[in-house]
Amino acid sequence: MQNSTGKPSRRTFIWLGGAVAASLLGGCQPMINRRGYYAKPGALNQVREGMAKSEVEAIMGSPSTTASINLQGDSYYYITSITAQRSFLDPSEQTREIIAIRFDKGDQVASVAQYGLEDGRVINMLDRKTPVIGQEFSLVKELLAGKGGPVGGVIGKSL
């Protein structure tokens, strides 16, 4: 709207400011991503020790991943993960649930366990560095240290 002088009115600036504020607040809402296994309500309560592997698959569905240990039997893992991301920030994992069903050699359920985010630990798979225990030296420290250690290096020698 314009007033009688042809300039935008004060009301226009108020509406425009409100629209900008609402847009900024809307951008702060987290985007929630649910990934992995979606459990049917009450499905885990139906799994019992001694149950056949085919019965577990009928109740729980296909596992997220499996593991085979030749001496002990197979394991099925059903993994669910929920992450939240705000605008341009990196996503952060809010919850993780892992249902581990272990089978004996006869493909019967031996045990059922549930794990959460608090039960895990972070392993950085993309570092491409082997962790070494002990003090780390930089190239400059090693050049200055020489063969005799930090005292007998370049700094400790007299000219």
C-alpha cells in the first residue's frame, strides 16, 4: 500500500518485516529423517527363544544386516536411526535402536537384545589414519630433535 505521497506506508513495512521474521523462524525448524527398520507394533514381543529363523522373518521381516559366525550360528540385526538437521548445519543422530537376534547352529533363536545410541561408540571410518599410541612428533620437531632427542638437536648444537 502507498500513502498519498506515493511512498510505501508504515503498515507495508510491518507486514514485510513479519513475513521475513516468519520465514527465518521457519528455516530454523529441524528436518527429521527416519531410516532403517520400522518395527510393527508388538513384533519384538512375539519373538521367543527356540523360535525358528523362518518364524522370526515372518514376524519381524527382513533384517537390516546379518552376520554369520561359523562356530555359533547367524545373527540378524534390525537397525533404526533418526537424525535431525537444522538448515545448513550437519545432521545429528537423535536416536538409534538396534535389535540383535542371535541364532544357534540349528537356526533357533538363542537370544534377543536391544541396543540404543548410548550403548555404542563413534568410529570414524573416513580418517584413513592408523591411530598410534604415544606422543606424535611433527616434521619440525623431529628435525630440531636430531638423533639425541630434544636436547641434542639443532637447537642444542653450538656453531
